[in-house]
Amino acid sequence: MKIKFSPDIAYFTGLWKTRKICEGVGISGDTEAQQIFVSEAIKTLGISPEKIQVKEDKVYFYHSAYRKYLQNVVEDELETFKWSNAFSRKFVCGLFDGCGGVDMEKGTVYFARVTDADQLVMERLGLTTRRVGSRLYITARLVPTFGKLMLSCMKRGELRSRLEALLKRSA
């Protein structure tokens, strides 16, 4: 089976990376994250709905070729996402939908679970970052730039509305 890499697969990889579980190709999380994962698996990867399993806060499917493919993309992340393009932008958007948040008090956005490689991909997109504890914050002055890059591809409704509110407040 030949998998053709696309920006949509890059988004799916980012979402999967931040919330992945041991079983097959899957994530854990709230209902909205699960719904996004299922719709992306069906639309982007062509997984049939009957193969998708839901247990408690987990949703997954078994497909060894896709699991290996996604793991390889994550392992070669710095090489795969070395340019500032739609692939890198969608990957970071998937990361944000997976583990991102909006801090209204500080006027910025953050990622709760990202690696140093993820941070470098963001910096290649022109986003200056700073680590505080386990969180990675986007510099407040770059939140409008972050919004322009991410709003068009974000799928989480609540997170999207919080980012839009932050952008309106800072304008």
C-alpha cells in the first residue's frame, strides 16, 4: 500500500502525535477530539467506519501500515517539516488541536505536550516560542501571526472560538 503524503495527513499526524495511545492508531481525549480523529481517519486515510473502535475516552483502529507510516513521519519530523509550507502549518495545527490552549490572562497561546523537534518546526514557521515548565508558549506579539496561520485549518470549535476572542481582544 502506497501512502501519498499530503497536508491533511500532516494534520492527522500532529493530532495523533500529541494524543496517541498504545492500541493501533488512536488517541485518547474528549468527545470533540475523538470526533475530529474519526472524521479525519475516514476522510484523509480512507478508513471504513466499521473498523474504528471506541472504548471509554479512546478511539482507534488497527492498521499496521498506517501506524508505521505515522511513526516514521514523527521520527523524521525535522526532515519532513523543514520548510515553512502547508505541510508544516497543518502539522502544527494538528499539534495545537491535540494539546493546545489559549491563555487569556497572558494574551497568548500554548502547547501542553510538545517536543523540542515540534518547537523547531514552529520556529521555522516564524513563531518565536518560550518554554515555561512543561508548556510551550507562542510569544504574545506573534499571536496574530499564529492566528493567521492556524485559523484556516483548526478543527476544534471551542479552541478556535477562544483564539478568535483573543485575537479580537489584542487587535
